[in-house]
Amino acid sequence: MLMPNRTRYRKVHRGRMKGKATRGSTIHFGEFALKTIECGEINSRQIEAARIAISRKVKRGGKLWIRIFPDRPFTKKPAETRMGKGKGNPEGFVARIKPGRILFEISGIDDAMAREALSLAAHKLPVKTKIISIHDNN
């Protein structure tokens, strides 16, 4: 499971998501990519599930790049706990995603296979995505 080696703070404020992604919004490494069209948070388990879905589809062909990393801790209070008494303990890590962010890139396989693999990965994620390619004008 993906997680940072160390963080500056144990707990972070939730904040709010607005605007579009300025960094990580163009294809740099592969030929095909999975790009988000809405904002949200993707946890480390979801990223791993998507990675496994892609690698199972392409088997040993192609190369995969994961362009996001879960670096924000999220907290959860224990079950059946009354309100108040402070913030819950850190439960896991999430990557915050803005619209336009590239999540996965893939190369070395044909068009149909790449689109199918990225489509399988998209089903594992909680945000709406689209598949783009360097051959298109997206």
C-alpha cells in the first residue's frame, strides 16, 4: 500500500477543493493516459486496485506510470463514539485530485488494449475520468 515515509503533521485540516490542476495535466511519459474531470480524494487502496487492474489486463506488455501519490493523512473516529472529544486518529492517506490531473499513463501496447486497461482502472476510482492519448488533440 502506498504511503509517505514521514509527514510534517500527523493530522491536517480538510480544507476545500477548487480550481483546475495546473501541474500534472499533460502526458509526459506514456502514449495513453487516464485524466480526471472532477475533483475528489483517492485513497491508497483505490490507487493500488486501479494499478492491479491495469497490470492484469496488459500482462507483461507495456509500461505503466502512476502520476499521483497519497500524501495527505485522513482521520476517522472509532465506531459508536459520541460527538466531541477531539479529532479522530489517522486512518490512511489520500491523494487530492483536481480536474485535469493525469492519474495513470501507459505505453508500449496497442490502442484498444490501452483503452480497455484504463477503462478497467477507471471503474476502481471514485472520480469521473476520461482516457486521452498523445495522438488526439486533448
